[in-house]
Amino acid sequence: MTPRVPLALLTTLAACAVLALALPETRATPSVLLVEPEEAEAQLARAARESAAAEARAARLTREAEAATEAATRTAAEAAALAARIQQAEADIELARANYSLVRAERAALTARLAEQQEPAARLAAALQTASRRPLALSALQPGSLKELVYVRAVLDSAVPQIQARTADLRVELERGRALEADAARALSQLRAGEADLRERRSALAALENRQRLAMREARGAAQREAERALALAEETRDLDALVARLDDVATLRRELAALPGPVLRPADLSVALPAAPEEVLPVQAAEARRVSFQLPVDGRTLIGFGARRESGLPSSALVLAPVAGAQVVAPGDGRVAFAGPYRGFGRIVIIEHEGGWASLVTGLARIDAEVGDSVISGSPIGVAGGREAPVSFELRRDGKPVNPLQFVN
């Protein structure tokens, strides 16, 4: 009796033979920028951290806004909370993009492995089907001895279990391919949802900022004059260090004037002694008593660390980050905007004065949403980034000297 090849075996081999049609060559969705697997792994971990941190900041700022009694304080906290939500959405998009890139890469590797097995599997399936349908009498009429035919059939009988074991592995890989396709669909859906969420939050922030501008329009006269003076300083200085030094001098003078006591009224009874002046506390000493804490102005991959050698051979005094295009940029800490505008060689920059002799510089912005004289809190939106081709640098200074920002970032 002619040995028959199991139907399940032939079915699996036939499936393998047309696998290239079942799992087509991996192609990225046109609007999704894929990243290499190594970079995607790092991006996955970084985006997860950034998303969790932004979510915590948004929750804290929302609570502060709800607890605020003054309208200006509440509005500032609401804007900072919206900016944190935007950064959370940006991190979630990067997270979904990294997941999608990893899934597509794994699926492409699986398709390549199965494609290599397609041709021999197709030939084997065809040969087995032919042998299983050929009657023994017809096989005996073919050239060659009957002994050779019996030997071939015996070899075939012993090979079938091995083939069945291998096709079981192929079935597993087929299922894995279907699972990867489902994972890719989920990651793509999460990415689209994140993009929609990001658009909605950006619109909410733009509406809030527009209300702020309308409310502050009447009080912009003095601020406009201060901005013009800051731009004049920028024209006079040769480099960024000189600009920061001049702004520090102006800030020091302003603090000294603000610290001067007001006029003392003449007492009705000249025999009464004047009250003793309170003991002076130096700003630096007061700052030492407080814990200094800042945050990164934008999320992104670190291109150049503090102190690392630049192409010029000089050590970097800033942290250079590569954000996505249009990423939200926020104030690193509470303070006052001392400069906001373009500066030669650095693009659009924002300089913020902080208490205790601290100052932060954010350069390389594509758009600035802050103005000179604005009071900001940590996380207040100050602009947007231009993308990975236009990195953002973050420099932190104390008493005019650059320090490593990572030592003071919470």
C-alpha cells in the first residue's frame, strides 16, 4: 500500500510556500518616522521616564492652580500644567513610535527568515504531494529498480516525523507574525491618539496664552521699554557671555534699588527714637538655606553633555538636547525673563533670572512665547523647539559662572 503524506503536513508546507504573500515586506506608514532598533530601545526607556515625570508635574501644578487665590498665580499654574500635559503627550508619542519601530523591525526580520524557507518548502511540498498521489504500480514502471523505490519510500517514512517537527516551529512563527501585526496596529493607534491629544492640548494652551495677553495688554508699556533696552544691550555686546554679564549687572542694580528702604516719615514726637533696622540677610545666604531645584526646559536625547568637548575643542558650558520638532519648551525654574529674542549665532534665546544669583539660558528656540519682564514659574511655557536638526541648549549659571545643570535638576 502506498504511504500517504499527512494532510496537516501538506497544509503547513503549502502555507509556508505562500508565506511571502501572507506577510508582505514591512513598510512604514508614510507619516511615521521609524528609528533604528538600538535607538528605539533607548528612546523607549527615556520616553517612559519623561512621560511619568511630566504627568507628576502636571498633577502638582493642577493642584497648585486649584489652591491659588490670586488670578495671576492661578493662570500661571494653569499654563504650566498645560505645558506639562503637552510634554507628557510628546513623550507618549515618542513611546508609541519606539514601540512601533521595534515591532516593525522584528516583523521584518521574521518575514526575511520565512522568505528564506519559502523556496525549499515549496519544492518539498510539491514533491510530497506528487509522491503521495502516485500509485505504487505506476512507480514500479518508472526507470530504476523496485528495490530503489522501496528504499526511497522508507527514507520518506522516516523523514515525515522530522518534517512535522520543523513545520510545528513554522506554525509558531506564523502565529508570531500575526501577533506582531496586531502589536503594530495597537502601537500605531496609540501614536495617532497621542497626536490628537497633543493637538488638543496645544490649542488649549494657545487659548489660555491669548487670554493672558489680552489681560496684560494695558500693563505692557513699561515692559516694552525694558524689552527695547534688553535688545539694545544685545546689539552692544560681542558675545553671549558679555550679554549675560550686562544683564546680571542690570538685575543686581534692580535688586539693590528694590532693597532700599522707603522714605522715613518725620515723627510727631522728635524725642521718640527711630525703630532699629532689621538685620540684613544676604541673598546668597538666603539661597543657601533653600534647596535649589530646576527642571530641563525640553525633553529629548542628549547630544552634548556639560563639559564634553565640542567640535571646536572647547568644553561645553551647556547641555545640548535634541527634541522633536515643535516640542514644548518651558522655564527651568521660577524667575523673571531678562531677555527674549534672537541673538547672533544662537538663534532665538531666552534668559531667565532666578533668585540667589542664578540664571538660566535656553537657546535654539524656533518660537518664543515669553517677553522681557514676564514672571514665570518652573514649567511655564516659554516657546517651542525647532526639531532634532535645531537642538536646544540649556545653560545654568550661578554668579555668572556655568555649572552642570544635571546636578540641580530634580
